[in-house]
Amino acid sequence: MRSTVRAKVYHNTNVGVEKRSPTPTLKSHIDTTEKIIGKSMNTTNRRIVLDTETTGMPAIEGHRIIEIGCVEIIDRDITGVTYHQYINPERDIDQGAYEVHGISSEFLADKPVMGLCMDEFLEFIRGAELIIHNAAFDVGFLDYELELLGRDERIADICTITDTVALARKKHPGTRVNLDALTKRYGITSFNRELHGALLDSEILARVYLAMTGGQEGISFTPQKTTSQSKQSGAQRGGRKYTIVEVPLSDEEITLHQQAFDK
């Protein structure tokens, strides 16, 4: 059984609600299809697999992020260091979105607002290569949250971004490339994914990414060091262009990878 170490943050009931300027228009559009407790000191080849859950879509209509999950990879090893945070969006959750992730407004009522989480989150990802499935969605929402907070920087200013949807389409043209399809293709079956969750989906994507870019059989997770508040409650659990960063494979790596799946 994998142990998990979680650190609660921003649980001070005296902390007030974030102050925001009136809702702006979404300035950042993505043209591509393509705390620090526990953050590793070694940042060489540091990748952060990231996922979010939201109140609905799109962000430009005022929808907000309600969960962020990140998994750290260094030198193609999943380190066990994660970032996980539920966030009070200060608005209702669309029924369609609730049916996807199962996170209710009641569950989020006592969670911190984004203004109390953003600095910690940015410090965790800063300087890393972000690995995201359908990056336009998650980065668009994160940039919108930054805009709501009156921040000038955007995610592409502090990280490089790799979209695994674009990688999968290039590697497997003409096939389905959603996360469920890719887990089946690469034989990643050790997760129970009845509902979407940002941290769970990041853990799954970390395995998919490693398999898709060279393979890593028998991946084992070290005990997690989570850098945020993360509590669950039964069924209520919880114009910028980006350059796609691709990992080149040698002929030998491609041959070995294919042989592994031909067995």
C-alpha cells in the first residue's frame, strides 16, 4: 500500500475572501492543439504532470478551477512528490461537470479561494516542463485565474508546456487519444477511475507519458509528499502560442519499446 503524506495549508479561519477586480475578458487564447514543502531540490529535467477540474466550461463564461493535481517527474522517475489542492470557486458547479468529477459545492465550501493558493502553486511548477493532456484547456483556465487575480505573468512565462494529446496524435494517428484509450493501449490498468480527479488523472498521465516517450515498465510510486490541503468526503470527493516540447527517441529505444508491447 502506498503511503501518503499530506500537509494542510491555508486552514486559518481568520483568512478572508480574496479581493478581485470586476471579471475581465479572457485575454489569453491558446492557438495550439498541440510549497514549497517537498519540492525536489534537483530541478534537472524536472517535469510536472498537471491536471485540473473545473465548475464547467469555458473559462471565458466565468467558470473556475476547483481542483489542481500535480505529479513530479525527475529524470524519468516519478518521485512521489505531488501538489494537490481543492479550491472554493465562489460560484455554482454545473451539473454536467459534477457528473464528471463528483465534486460538490458543499464539499468545497470550506476550502481556500484561489487567491490563497496561487503563490504556492506557481512556486511548485515554476521552471518545470508541464505535461498536460489537452493543454489548451488547463492552461487557459490557469491563465484566466491569474488574470482574475490581476497578475501579469502567465503559465507559459514560467514553464514550458507539452501537450500529450498532440504527442499521442503524432504517435498514434487516426486513433482515439483520450486518457482512457491511452491507458488501455499501454496496459495501465491499476487505477480505479470511476470519476475524474486532478491528482488521480495526473498520476495516470505520468505513466502514460513515460510509456509513450520511451517506456518505463513496472513503475512504482514512492511515498507521496503532498504540498497542499487534500481532504475527501465520501461520494463528494474531491493570443499566446505554446511550443510543444517533444522528447526525441533513439532507434534503439523505439525498437525496445515496440518489442515490449509485442510480447
